[in-house]
Amino acid sequence: MRAEHAEPSDAEVRMARFAAAQLGRGASPEFSEFSDSTGRRGLDVLTVREAPRPGHVSVSTLSMHRWVNLVGSGADRHDERVELVTVLAGVEADDAAALLVASAFTAAAEGWPVQAGTVFPGVAGELFGPGAEHLLLTAPGLFPRLARYRLDEAVQVRWLQAVPIHEAERVFLDEHGLGALEDRFAAAEIAVADPARPPVGPG
């Protein structure tokens, strides 16, 4: 079994180039490696500044797909390999990367299923202060070509977009489900990239 700190394979290098092209066409990508508190688990991260527009930063994990990610239950329980992507406005690039890294390592350490609808409580608030304090995973609406990527014959990778949400929105999610929350966001035309946006009110 390959170590999680291993150098990227040719297929992973191609995937990284593909992801970089989706995050910022013509922009200069930056690549970083992080380790968890034990030093035994590594995570590669792609950052593109001023993308997809000025004042924004786009970040994606690149090696999270190496980790087993069990989702579903009963007969539907299966291993789905994922990466995380986010776009944030008015946030330092290092903080945006830290948000995804903290979420990824928390999921791995706690054995959380990483799927659409997963919420990382408090992680955005810890980094950005007042505003949308939680992080919700959804389909990659800003990057539709990242919905599925075939890394090789054996592995298909799915990206999930990380969106900061408020506590009231998390409660609504728990009560009504992801589809209803996404419909509410669409109707309110929220700025999903802005962690300082106001919460979506009832209605």
C-alpha cells in the first residue's frame, strides 16, 4: 500500500493540472503540502489567487482521494473518493487553505463520511471570526467539470464544494434537508463565497 506522503503519480499530476485549469484559467497555481498533528497523514493543496475574479481565492485539496471515505448505510455503504474545493472572497489565501486542511484532517481523524450535506461545525468561525461560522459541503456548483474525474481505471474522484453557512442555516439544514437549503440559497441569491454575508432569513 502506498504511503499517503508519496510523490504524486503521473495520473495525479494530470488531475492537479485539470483542477488548476478549472479554478483559474490563465492564473498561476500554487501547490503546498500539509501534515496532520501526528505527522503521519499528508495533504496536498492547490491555491489560485484572484480567481475566479479579483478579490477571491480558489483552493482545492489534491490528495484527499487517497483516503478511504465510507458513505451511505447498509447495502448502499461504499467508498467514495473525494476532494474539497472552495472559493472565498475577502479572505487571505493561507486562511482559505487552512479551512480546507482543517476540515479534511478532522474528517479523517473522526471517521466522518465526507459527502454533500456534511457540516464541519465552527471551523469557519475559528478562522474568520464573526459571520458564517460553519462549513457545508455541496455539489461543486461553481466548478461543474469537477463533479466527477476518472483518475484511473480503478478510481473516480468527486469534488465537493465547501460553503460557509450560519448557525440558523445549519438548523434549517437539519430540519429540512440539503435540497431545501440550496433552494433557499438560490432564491435569496446569496454570495456563497462571502463568509461575512448576512444569514438567509426565514421565509
